Amino acid sequence: MRGILTFVCLAALLSVSNAADVIRYKTPGSNFPIASAIEIPSDVTLVNLSGVVPSVVNPNATKGSAEAYGNTEQQTTSSLAGIEETLKSLGLEMGDVIKMQVFLVGDPKLSGKMDFDGFMKGYRKFFGTKEQPNLPTRSVVQVAGLANPVWLVEIEVTAIRKSR
């Protein structure tokens, strides 16, 4: 295990977070937009955000309907925009996110399978861009349902803050 970790460490391309000297390890030979590992120095504070769910994206749709919240891409974009807003209120930004847990509900339009491609389209608007290249570690799982039956997405994140 130690040999594998050493190889990953040596082979990985590193990027540094805006908030601290966090080391983000890319997966060797892959351009998939997540970090394979993140090393956090001891002078960093972890900030955990509760799960964020989508906002209404179509106010003209029937209140509480699936159309009001949109598809997986729209719900992902909306949820990540909510996370971005919360982070800003805490003096942080999306580049400070180090870990993400994503819960996707199976889309009825896809025979109950999660729309991973739709999720990735929304995700790529916030992570791995030229403006915001810092990538978090991430897990995406399909769940049976969320608190609102028309929500398809809920996202939790952990961010870092340089100790004051």
C-alpha cells in the first residue's frame, strides 16, 4: 500500500489551493476532474457544509413539480451555486472545496438510473475550469430518494480555511 501511495505521490501532478498549502494529487494517466487524494497541512481548519439541495430553476412551472427544479444538470448547477454562495458568506470559495459527497436519485426519464452525465455537465461548470482548477476528492452514489420527491441531487462538501 505504501509503495502504491508513493508511486501516486511521485507520478501525480500537483496543484495548490488558494486557501493553504494543500496538495491535490491527480490520478496518473487520467484527466477525470477529481483529485485521487488530497493532503492537508496541520494549520488548516476544515469547514463542513450540510447537504445542499436544488433551488427552483423554473418559477413558471407548477410549484413543487419536477419541472420547477429541472433535470439533473440543472439541479446540480443550482446546488453547486448554493454551495458557492454559502462558501462566499464564510469567506471561502469553490477552490477551497477538498471533498464532495453527491447523492443522486434515479431519474424516472432514465428508467430509474442516475443521470451521471447530467451531473458531470453541472459539475464541470464549477470544477476543473481554467478559472477554478482545484479539484476535490469526490464520491457519487445513487440513493432511493431525498426529502423532496422531485429532487434528484443533494451535495455535501468539506472546504478548508487557512488558520487565522
